[in-house]
Amino acid sequence: MKILTSKLCPVCNNFFQPTWHGQIHCNMKCYSKSPKLKEVAKNSILIKELAPGNKWRVGSHPKPNKGSFKTGREPWNKNQTKEKDIRLHYKRPTIFKKQDPRIIGANNYNWKGGIIEINKTIRGIPEYLKWRSDIFQRDNWICRTCNNIGCILNAHHIKPFHIILKENNITNIDDARECKELWDIKNGITLCEDCHNLTKTKTLK
């Protein structure tokens, strides 16, 4: 470890033992009376006089504000049309709202000829509800596979419902009411919700 030699203070002309290598004055009082600090203070006063209204630190220099908009300067997009502006050429992807006529019915990409709508309408007519209740009464409101009682029951078609519609070319409700195969109780069976989910045709229902 190096031992620092004693130095002479330029203000009070007294010798002192420095605590660090760059120390010039013996204490803060002598440092405040040093001529170098007075020159820095004079420079800061001159800077404030040159740029009034701005608060500068001691010894700092005025810098132009590059980010602000200067008066008299023309904007970058003056006299520019939409064709010239590059940023306006980007087209946002079209987002369709629900019940938009551009994506309803035959205009939809997943259109299959209106089969799903016919299935829903047939399942809501009184003939279908009567066929469903007759199957439940015949099976005494019990699941035929697991004999479960007091659960949610479903009337399952032994011959799939969509196959009957295709074979008989059913396209409207009047054709469905005339078809006897749809309302045959022998083609139905009572299943609980868990057993009905295990059937292969449940995904098509």
C-alpha cells in the first residue's frame, strides 16, 4: 500500500495529508474559495444570459432540442396524397362481425348444403318431441346400457339420423313429416349422457 505524501493547500498555504490521489485542497472551505470554482460559476452565469428561460447545470453547455417541432418548419407529409404515403398502402385484414351477410348461408366457406339447419329444425318440431317422449316411456326412463336412473337421458337413433335424411332425400320439414322411418320407435333407444357420448355417431348429431 502506497503512503500519500503531504501536500500544500493553494488557498490557506498549509500542509495536509491527502486521503486520495487527486485531492488538492485540505477541506471543503478551501475548495469553495478556490479560483477554479469561481471561473466555473462565471461560465454558468454567462450561459444563462445567452439562453434565458433554460435551467442549465453548472459547467454545462446549451444544446438544441432535436425532438421538438420548430416554428416555421414544414411538416414531413405536407402536400402528400394517400397514394404517395407508403404507410397507407398497408391493408388491414377484414374482420367479419356475427350475422354478416358475407359469411352467412351459402357464402360461408364451411357451407354443406344446409344439412345442419335441417337437422336443427326437425329436432324442434312436435313430431320429434313426441317420438322422443315415447321412447322414454317405453324404456321406463332408464338407460338401456348401464341401467342408470335419475340422470340426463338422450334418445339415440340406432340407424343414424343423417343417413336417414340422405337416403330419403329430405330437404325440408314437409318431407320429414311424411317419412315414416324417422318416427319409428323401434329405431330409437334410451341412453344416459355418458353412454350417448361413447357412441360413434354422437359427433355427427
